[in-house]
Amino acid sequence: MQPRTGVSLLAFLVLALGTAVGVAGCGGDDDGDGDGAAGGSGARAPEWVGPWQDRVKEALAEAVALSEDPPKGPQHTQYEPLADAPCRDITPKTEGDLTVGFSYASKSNSAVVQIVETAERYLDYSDDVGDLITADAQDNPSKQISDIQSMVGRGVDLLLVQPTTVAASPAVGQACEAGIPVITFDRGVEPDTLLTATVTADQRLVGYNLGTAVADALEPEGGNVVMLPGLPGIGTEEEILKGGKIAFDESSSRIEVLGEAFTDFDIGKGRRVMENFLTTHDDIDAVFADSGLQSVGALEALQGTDRLNEMKMVTGGIYNGYLKLWDDLGFPGYASTNALDNGVISAQLGIDIVRGDQEPPPRNVPAPIISIDQESLGEFVQPNFPDGYWATNISPPELLSRIFEVHEDLYQ
């Protein structure tokens, strides 16, 4: 996506008005019980859909290539071979429209809204999809299990699942045993779950990228770091922390971690955690944070104590609120996190497998990771987009503008 600095969000909404009606008219909004349906609408697609599909297919090809020839090194994970399963050996459906089931975790925050709604619209506009059945699990694993079982009963040709938690794993396995190609994405399931393919980011690499940025900023003398991860007890955060510490260990200079404190991906808690660190330590040189949300809180604390100028690096993610502060305040920053385009990539992967254009990949297909340094910041920050926008170089601004409008309360 080209940078749109200097153009207001209102202008984007006006630009999208003609296409937004098409988006809304495609259907696909679910009723909460797994009964939402939409027909594919490729024939009615606005002009920006074709280039969007091309970008998705290009990103998918790169990810599949990594699955087939995975990178090596302690900073990589997510590349264990997938087990044989009934839904990995299917007869392609080469003719007729596809019925696709899409079970997602929720639309409870701007990040998951962007993941889910871009995937819904991508499926809406696919020439291959005739009916789209969607179901919002509302962050309830029991509901998601019921939704998936309902979709299996309706004989979908393809099932896409963004798991609420690993508790959804048995339902995913049951769908696979029924011979339905099933793709899980964004979040993981139990390692032995039967499925066709997975699309999740190499989170350890995310942490390694962030840790490397910190280590490079502290060379040659080294320095002291505080780490502000998101939620405790989830595998993604554990992997991010591992990746960061691998990068610290590889550094030629001394890097000391003064402390770690979870922030629940919350700006206010990030501020309070950072305030505590600043009270306890007068020698902090860098902040390691992964989403951008807690980074905003940390930056507020640093500004409030007039210590931002002491920081040699404050990392974050692709949260636009963080990117805008980085751009405005000029502190040394770096962002790395999995792109929120994993839903659309999973959708295209599933279609290709069902149509026989792609063999089920041998390993997890790594979701793209977006990394932003000072040089590339201008390509990703959107000063006139809301703080809750998450940077992407795949999803079209016309569609994103519509999402901001519909979910305005989540994007402030």
C-alpha cells in the first residue's frame, strides 16, 4: 500500500463510498449462530479487488516456499512436519462454486476485526466462492465447537478456523476426519490435531527481530533493557520473549534485562508498568515491547518523567498509534510483528487446495511478518488513519476505510 500522508480519513471514506456499498451488499455478516451466508461476488468487484488478490497470491507463494524449504536457526520455529490426515488427501473440486465455512474467534478489538473482515470480504469477492457461512465464536470455545460442527453438518467444501483457544482442537480434528479440508490460522491448535494446513507466524522470529534492533541500538557499550510482553501463559508471547533473548545472547555487547512485566496488551497497564520500572531503575537504556499498544503506554510514562531522550530504542508493533508517536516524537524505534493479512492468505490457500492448484503444504505456512525501521516508517505510518489501524502492505485502503467506519468505536 502506498503511503497516504496528507489525505484525511474523511477523504478516504468519500473515496470508498462507491465501493463500500458493494462491500456491504455482499453479505457475509453472520447472525451469531453460524447461519450467516454470502455469495461470491467477483463479477461485481470494484477495481481495487484484482490488485489486492494479486498481492495476496504473491504473499502466499512466498510463504508456501518457506514451508517447503524452512529457514534454519534457533530464532525459527513453527516448521514441524504436519501429520498425515484424511483432509490432506482429497479429491479436488475443480468445477462449481465452493461453499466455505469461516469460524472466527471474535471481533472484540481492532486487530481481530481487521483480520476477520478482510478475510470475509476477500472470500466475498472470490470467483470460486458461491456461499460463505460465517460464525462469530464470541471468544467462547464451546460456541466455536458448536459452530464448526454445524458447518460440517452443512457439508462445506472448505473450513477456515481462527481458533479461540486450543480447546477448539477436537472440532477441527472431527472436521478433518469427515474429509473436509480445514485451515487454521492466526492462533494455534494442539500439535497432534488433524488438519489440512496451518497459517501462523514465526513468533520467535518476531522477538528475534525486535531483540536484534535493541542489541544494535546498544552497541558497542551494551546497556539495560526492560521487557514489556503482552499476555502471560500464551505460546506466542513465550516465543517472542525467547526470540528477543536469543538476539541479546548473540550480541557482542553486554545486554542486561532489568525486568519483565506483562501488560495485557493494554495502553494504561503499559504506562503503569513502565512507571514502576522508571521508579525502580535510573539506568534504563531500551524498552522491548511487541504489539505497539503497551509501547504507547510506555512512551506516555517516559514523556511524563522526561526520560524519553534517555532511550536508545523503544520497540513496538504495527499499531498505528505507536507508529504515529514514533513519527511525531522522533525517538529511535523499530517494529516487527505478524501481519494481520493471515486470514486472506489462509482463504486463498484453502481455495487453491480445494481446487487442486496447490498440494497441502508439508509444514505450517508462515504468516508474513512486517518489520519497520526508521527508513521504512513513512511507508507504513498513516497519520490520518485512526490509532487502532494496524499497518499492512496488502489490504486496500478502500476496504480499510469501510472497516474503520463500521467499527469506529474500536479504532479510536
